[in-house]
Amino acid sequence: MKKYDGLYIFTNSAKDEVLDKQIEKVCGEITRLSGSVLNTDVLGKRSFARPMHKKESGVYVKIRFEMDPAQIKTLKARYRLTEEVFRVQVLAVDERRETVLDQQAETHRVREAARVAAAEKEAAEKDSQDV
């Protein structure tokens, strides 16, 4: 099993309930091919740079999933048959890069927490001196 990020564009999604059903259908295709959905993130509606197939905008959704690499081609072929999915881009997740980014984010969180704690301590000392 390998991790993938799929970027999906849906064009016929005027309402949230319709979009939820479309996302559910896309996730169903992943699970049907023995994959597992890790998380979904709705990025929102965005306008295209130029109209494509008489469409002006679409709702972008990012789905992270795990799947056997041999099944990706079959998954993309199934999405071509689905009218709700306007475009699909599937990228393999680089595990080494992900771990480096996670470590950098954790270091940033620790530094930010230390900075906030130092600022609070300084403010408390200043308040105690003023009294």
C-alpha cells in the first residue's frame, strides 16, 4: 500500500449535500479497489483561468488515500466514466518529504509556544513590578 493525494474538481456541485454525495461516490471507488481513505479536505470553489468545456468554475477537493500502486490506473479509468468528476490528478506522497515537513512544523510549534510563554512571563513580571 502506498499513500496518494488526489485532487478532484467537481463542476455540478451547487449545494453542499450534492457535493457530499459526490465525494462519497469518489471515496467509494477507492474502497472498492481495496484502498482506504485517510482524509478529505474541501478546498472550495474556484474559477478556472479560462472556460473549459463551457464550465467557468469548479469545487476542488483533496483526498488522501492508501492504495496498491497497480490499481491507480484502474481508478483513473473509473473516474473518466463518472460525470460528476471534471478533472482528477493523483500524486504519490513522498514519505521522506512528509516526515521532514512534519518535523519542521513541530519545531515551529515548539518555538512559537516558547515565544508565547516568554511573552506571558514577561507581561506577568511587568504587572507584578507595577503593583
